[in-house]
Amino acid sequence: MSANAVWLNTKLATMVGEGYGKIDDGAIAVDQGRIAWLGSRGDLPAEYRKLPRHDCGGALITPGLIDCHTHLVYAGNRAAEFEQRLQGARYEDIARAGGGIQSTVTATRAASEDELLAQSAKRLSAMIAEGVTTIEIKSGYGLDLANELKILRTARRLAAHSSVEISTTFLGAHALPPEFAGRADDYIAEVCDHMLPSIAAEALADAVDAFCENIAFTPAQTARVFDAAKRFGLPVKLHADQLSDSSGAALAAQYGALSADHLECTSAESVRAMAQAGTVAVLLPGAYYFLRETRLPPIAELRAQRVPIAISTDCNPGTSPCTSLLLMLNMACTLFRMTPAEALAGVTRNAALALGLNDRGQLVAGMRADFALWDVRHPAELSYAFGANPCVARVFAGDRDD
Ligand code: DI6
Ligand code: FE
């Protein structure tokens, strides 16, 4: 159990309200892993004045960062495919020729659970070093029951070994495994009637995702996966409209999805459906950049419809081999023209919404005491600089990392 303490001599970006929710000379009192009180230092109630004090030396405190869309658990890498793409091959063509996701499936199936853990732990450490306190991890590189279980167990083991919370997502409908070639509907039946029930029985998934795309699964197949998720009481989310518009975001909204992710090709009509359903937009600038996409997600429409926008790394070996959520803040601004305040909300408040977690993502009394300390004067600097890591400390459930 964490030590009760007060954090002083800090600027706070509470992320409450539209902007940063700044408090200039702030203080946070932590009690049993939760924020007990926060505000201006001068207003600190007497009961907290006797607690042990941490002098933050003027550092900025933000909520702990939340990476709400990653495929962090996989084996190997796809540098060779990157070279092929640089010589003109398209991502879709490599996928259709049996490379792409399939090559990571081969490597992941071949890895033992311990090997997978070791490779994934390095990526997790890099994320944690940048102030991340909650991460979502998807399966989807196993594509059979034993290997999907191996990935989800690895994700749970990573959480047990580190000071980070991990939310797991079953992405069995990520790609068609070779043993089901030409039988996509049969594979969807396998996902719904065999894999998902076993995974749910072991409580290994907190949500269910699918890849709705012309190189992956149709809207009708996606709907079958969502219906199965509902039977097990699991929330859904979707890789929607990344490479083409199949009205994936509207389908996600129809199912009350937590989030619809990617959205480069999403129509204004689908955005309206998301707004009505309260489905969060998760934008992934790393994948947009790495695939050298030119079609931007419908940012203006998302803003106009007041759809919360989250930002994430999409950490995966094919389209975003990246562990830096800070770099994504910069890319959200430079590539997507988001404001630094919108970008920071995207990795805190709105990322929490995308995971359906209402106990984090802002600095508010009663929420988890997950926060990050930064050697910057203003929160916009977190989006402005790239390739730097100004994180000086991270606090997870009230405990400071050593
Ligand atoms: N969209 C993505 O960006 C990742 N999965 C997906 O459905 C990429 C997966 C990969 O190429 O390994
Ligand atoms: Fe993804």
C-alpha cells in the first residue's frame, strides 16, 4: 500500500474542463493510492499539512499518461517489410501476399511465453519511462486459441511485474490465419464460439476488438464478433475505416462501442453516429505517418460533433513500431493539426474514456493517484519537443518510481 503524502511546489495540469485545467502553485494530497485533495498550495487543508512532503522542484504534474490502443505483445519485427515498402510495395499488397500481420503471427506462434514476455517487457519499459501509467494491449498475433491465450496471459503477467495498469483486448478477428484460408466465415465462428468463450472464462480480456477492412473482415463478420462479445458482457471497440470506408465507425457506434480507432476514411455521417452513441475517436498518428497516408481523419467533423478524441501509439510491428506516446503528441499537432491541449487530453482524459475507465485521466479528488512529473514550464512543451523525454518521475497509485 502506498504511503500517504503531499506533493508540493508544482504546477498542475489537471485536464479538467476544455483546456489544461492549470493550477500554478499547486499541491496534491494522496491517501491510500487515491487523490484525497488537490488545489492551490495555500488552500491545503490542515489535516494534510502534517503528511510527509515531496518537493517537486517546480515540476509540472499531469495525470499519468494512458496509451489506449497498442499491440505491444508480439515477437520479432518487420524491418524487411519496411524496406519493401520503401521500394514501392504497398502495405495491403504485402498483406495479401501472406506477409504483414501474418509474418508476425508466425513469429509470435513460434515464441515461448517467456520469450514473448521478455521482448514485450522492453517495449513496456520504454513506455513507462515516458510517464505512462495505464496501457491497453490487444491480442491478435496468435489467431488460434492457444496462441491468443498466450498473448493475453503475457499481457496479464506484464501487469503483475510492473507498476502500470494493463487493460487487455481480444482481437481474434485481426487477420485470417492460413489454416482458414478461403474460409473467413468459419474463422469468425471459431472466434465467436470457441476462442472468445474460453478467453472470457479465464477473464483474460477486458474488451473485444476487430479489424473491419477489405484486407481483413467485413462489417457483417465484425457484427458477429460484436454480438458474441455482448453475450459475454464485454465492451467492444473497432479498427475502423483505416484504409477504406466500410462505415466501420458507424457500425461501432451502433453497438455502443467504447471507441472507433484510426478513422482516416470515416464519413461525416459515421462521425454523427459516434457522437450520438458516445463512442470515442482514437486517432493513431504513428500509423498515418509510417504508412505515409495522405487522407486525414475527419478532425473538423469530430470537433464539430464534440466527439472526444484520444491519441495513441498503436504500438505494433507493421504500421507503428513506436513506443513513444510523447512523439504521438507532437505528431497529433504537426500531422493532424490538433492543439497541444487537445493532444494532451487525448492521452489522458479522453484515453481513459476510450477504455471505459472513470477513475483516471484527470487530476481530481477521488481518482487514482497516477501522475507524471515533467521538467517543463508549460504543458504545451510536451507536444512541442520531439525525441526528448522530460519525464522526471512517475507516481503509480501513490507510489513514486525509484
Ligand atoms: N491496424 C493496424 O494498424 C495494426 N492492426 C490493424 O488492424 C497493424 C498490424 C500489423 O501490421 O501488424
Ligand atoms: Fe491497431
